[in-house]
Amino acid sequence: MSLADDLHAERDQYLFAWQDGPVLGRVGPDGRLEVAVTNDGGGRRVRFRLELDADAVLFLGARQAVARVSLRDDGRLTVTETTLDGEETQRRADLPAPAAGAWTLLDVLESGCGALVLTVEDAAGDRRFLEVPPAGEVRAHFLPDAPGEPVYWNAESDVAVLAEDRGPWPPLLRVCAPSSGRVTASVAGRWLDGRDGTGAVLADHTDTGTEPTLTLWDLGAGTLTPLPTGGWTDDARFLRDGTSRLLAVRTVDATDRLDLVDPADGSARPIAPDLPEAGRLRIRAANHTGIGVYALGTLTASSWHWITPRGTVATGPGRIAAHPGGATRRHHRLGPAPALVYAPERGPVAMVVSLHGGPESVERDELRWDGLYRDLLDAGILVVGLNYAGSVGYGSAHRRRPWSDWRAAFHGDLDACVAEARAHGLGPGDVALLGGSFGGALALLGCALDERLAGAVACAPLVDLRHHVNRAVAADPHYGTWFEQRFAMASDATDPHPVFAPARLTATGDRPVFLIHGDQDEVVDGAATARAAALARAEGRPWTFIEEDGTGHVPQTPEQATRRHDHVRDALYRVLSHRLP
């Protein structure tokens, strides 16, 4: 299998628990859920396989069981639970009758007191929340003043939290009482975890220019208590050790670390000494037995970790091996822009500047582009993962720096990359730009700003910002103010953006440009990319358009990922062919 295959296979697994190794679930080729334990040597022991013939399937952390939820047209609910030891139990319940037609199951949430909360909708679009206790009668709740989906529910405390999606803005979280439907508090941010009437949220006021803050939310009083910061907080969960301590994933210098955050004394200390070096850490499970974390990096092996409520750490291997050889990684600033610089074992023959999408995202040390950086390093290519102006994770000033003039801000970042190339004995003609989505637009902009560069490879590039904004606002009006704030674009206008428009981005001189776009892209219009490629070719530019059948904005299967990886790699090698053997 290729690295892209292995990476997708590993990411598609579900971490449930830890029993002498990670207990992982995956959907097999036969469509069944396979639950297995992986040991230190990488061997797997299958516990059981389940048919996925229910309306919803979820893992219940409180009971350490896989639940299959089935809803019949006659209003009969069946919940089948299979413990990790393979024991199966089944319970049934009669649901309240809908006003019109039959109930359609939209979502299932495990509540804080052992009940299941079903989000259902009848034929007329009337939505209810059905609380299904382990035993007893089903209770129906109507919460008209709290639109959104439930993320926390505790019937004993009569508290629920619902998250309303607001497009590019952080969700609006509302606390309400299920018994009355009354809303008692709200905050903008991302819900992370809840226990004993307290929520952990990433309070987010990006509309005012401040950075998201890890915050404790008293769900009864509605008060917010910000917690110590130490980098960009990506995620957090309560340790459930009888205190309010949390395990937080913090990004510092584009590399993740785990912090133990104690609200009692305001401390936050890394537990990195208990973990092998890893660039990216993702919380994949959290319940009363512990918190499960998946780790991977560009040069390091992947691994699984389990942190118990007492803070001890167990570790098991993943399926991605460490990159062999002497390639190195370091984080430093290139002029005004922070960057991760990966250097091959010997002196580089060329350089690739990688530009993440967003723009409000961050380049971390992880297997970006399905492991492409490893291929480039093996070919002797220096890789610069640039956190250009507009990226998150480096403070509000860096995120807001390009809003008044994207062209000037990126020009400064690009000049700093060329200076880095010169420091390694390379010239501008040895530098290729690689970008995806908004990063793809920046890759094209870079070639328009500096025609000395070798060329660009752009995946699903946002070549026509006006067209994109109009489509986004038509689908969700929340996008109007977001784009206006960042790009000074009125949502009801038709004029092209002065920088991110086909006429500007196709002015790339005689440098080769490759555009790669899936024909099922649900985010960026592939037809706009095709039109830009045709415009460039009509002007005599050496542009190549590669359309990938059946692929969306991001590859979703191992086969799609491998194809995208190979297209990007081969295109970069063609752009830099004068420097490669």
C-alpha cells in the first residue's frame, strides 16, 4: 500500500477505548463495523463485527458499548448495544406520535446521565428532541428559542446546550432548560466538553479581532472563566478525575503539544515528556476511562495514546513509519511570516513553498498532502510550509495583516521565501509554489507577482473570488459580512476583486502552471477553474488543467487521495524538471 492508502486507512478508524492497546473500529469492505485491539507489535485481534443496518450508530462512553439505533415508521425505537467484550443487549421504546407523517431520525447524542437524546423531525418539518432513558418513558422536548443541534444534555440538571451553525463565524451556543425551553445564556464559540454543569468552550470573538480562548462556562450561572493560554488552543477535554482539570491540545510554533490545565491554580503544564515527538495531535475519544489521542508528523511515526484520569499515558504504534534518513524540520520566521522548513539530508536542489487553504487555517507539522513532503525531501527538495499573513495561530495582528491589501502582504511573504531560497544556494527560478483552495489562489498570485519563479501547482484554486462570494452568500447569508471584513467585498455587488480575479491570476508569464480540480467539488466551482485555464491558454500561457473524476474539494477515499498525490507530485516535478535528474 502507498503512504496515502495507509494514512487514509488509519484516519478512518474510530478509537473507542484502551485495553492493553487501542480498541479501534473500522468499516470493512463488507460494510460491517469491525472492532479490534491492536497490540504493541501492531498485531490485531478482532473482538466482533457488526452489521451497520441501523439508522444511527454511536459509541457510548459511559457504558463502553457500540449502540445501533433503529426507528420504525410505527414509532417503535430499538436500541441494540454491544459491549467491547461482545455481549449484546436490546431495549425497545414507544416514541410520542408525530403531528404529521412519521419521525425521521436526524441525530443521536449520549447525554450526561446515561440517556440518549434523539433529534427527530416529522413530515411537516416540525423538530423535537426525544430523551430516551435507560429505562422508563420517553420524554419529548420542544426548544423553539434554541435553534441548532444539541451538543450537551443533562436531564438531572435540566440543562441542554445547542449549537447554531453560522457558516464561517463560530457557532452560537445557547444554554436552555429542556423542561421549559427557556434560554438562559449564550456565547459564540466551539463546544468542546461538558461535565457536572460546566462546559469547556473555545470562546471565539474573531469578528472583533480577538483570538479564541479556552474558557469554562458555568451552565447554571452563565458565567465565563477564561483559562491560561500557551499557544493556539485546538481542542480540550475534562480529565474526569474529580476535579475541573482539562487536557488541552495547544499549537506552539506549528507543532501540537498536550497541556494539563488546572483552573484551580491557573497552571498549564505540558505532558510532552510522556509522549514521543509528534507534530499533530488529535483527540479521538474521551470518556470516564480516559482520553484517546492520535499523533502523527511529517518525519515521525504515527501513534496512539491513552491518558487516564490520573494523567498516566499509555502508547501504541500506528501504521505510518517514521521517515528514514536525515531530513530535518525547524520552525522560524521568514521575514514577517512564520514557517515550517523541512530540509533534505543533503543540500537542496529546489524549493517548494506550500500554501494552506482557508485563509484562516494554519500549517502544522503533519502529513500534509497525504505524505507528499516526504517524496519531495527524498528528491532533494526543500519544503517551506508557510503560515502567510492571514493565517491563524499567531495572534490577531498576523491574521488581520492582509485585510487591507492582500497583494502587498503576500508579496512581502513571497520575497521572504525567495530570500530563504537564496540562503540555501537557490534562485527564484528554483522555487515552485503549491497551494490548495485559497492557497491555490495565492500560488497563482505568487507567479503573477514574481515571474522569475519556476511555476505553480494549484488544487481546487479559488480563482474568481467574486463568483465564489456570490455563490457562498446565496447559500448562507452569514458569509456576506465575513468576506466583506476580510476582502472589502460587498456581497450584493458584481465587480471582480482587484487581486483574486481570473484576469489578474492568469498573468503568470511563461512559467508552467498546473490546475487540479475534482469534478464533484462542493466548495469551489470547478467550472470557474476550467474557465481560468482556458483564458490563460488563449493568452499563450503554459497552463494545464487536470480534472479528477468523482472527487470533491478534498479526496475522501484512499484511491482519490493516491490519485491526487500522484497528480500533484508529478506536476511539481515537471515544474522543477530543470533542477531534477
